[in-house]
Amino acid sequence: MSTELALEKKYINGMFLLGGIISLIFGVLLITRTQGVIEVIMLLLGLWWLIQGLFNILAIFIDKSQWGWNLIGGILGVIAGLLVLNHPVVGGAIVLGVWTIVIGVIGLLIGVISIVTAFQGAGWGAGIFGAVSALIGIFLVFNVFGALNIFKWIFAILLIFQGIVAIYIGATEKA
């Protein structure tokens, strides 16, 4: 193997190790320090929205063809960014709550569609899966905080698993 390929392989292994360690840390912290992790994530999101909003506003002076959309997107980005930066916990609750409701409504719609197709000849399997999907959707819509707690555990476990796998790959792959 050439020296250049060996260096590239070492770099990739190092990135796997670093990414795995970061995932593992965030997974453990999500379980032990949930509010702190959500605050950090929301601060990064708020900063992202603020910067994106400012760039959208600056884009008005560079390309005037989309100035209306850039102005609206820029103003919304700046407002959302400042709100989330000033209130990361409230912002986190709102963002996660809205996403949970959206996912719940989608699950409910998928369930209803599957139940309808079951009665149109798709079979009992479609009906059972549709009923389960609809029940999960209803749970998500009407029990947002319970669903968020479940999502926290699922996401934390996935981060920990991903971290372990990435660390293993980074440590065992030969350069």
C-alpha cells in the first residue's frame, strides 16, 4: 500500500475513533444530563439559524432575483435564532414537541391508510400494522412529554451503540 493511501486510512480511522468517542459521550450525557445536552444542541441550532438568517439577508444584495424569499427566510432565521439562543430550554421543548406531534400525525395517517387498504383487500397484516401505527400516532400526539422521554432513551442508546461500533472500527482497521 502506498504511503499516501496509508495516511488516508489512518486519517479515516482517526475520524471513526473521534466520531465514536463523541457519539458515546453524547449518548451517555443524554441519559445522565438530558437538559444540558438539549441546551447545547439548541444553542448550536439557534446559532445556525441566526447565521443562516443573516446570510439570507446578505444574499439580497448579491442576487436580487429571490430577494423576497431571502428576506422572509432571513428575518425568520434571525428571529428564531435569537429566540432559541435566549431561551434554549424552551426552544428545545417547542422544537421537540412540534416534531413529536408531526411524527404522531404522520403515524396516524399511515395507520388509517393501512387500515383502509386492509379492508380493500390488502389483508389482515396491513390492518394490524395500520392499527399499531395509528395507536402509536395517537400516543405521540396526545402524550408528547411521554413520547419525548421514550425518544430520549432510543436516541441515547443509538448514540452509544454508534459510538461503540465506530470506536471498534477505528481501532481495529489496519492502516
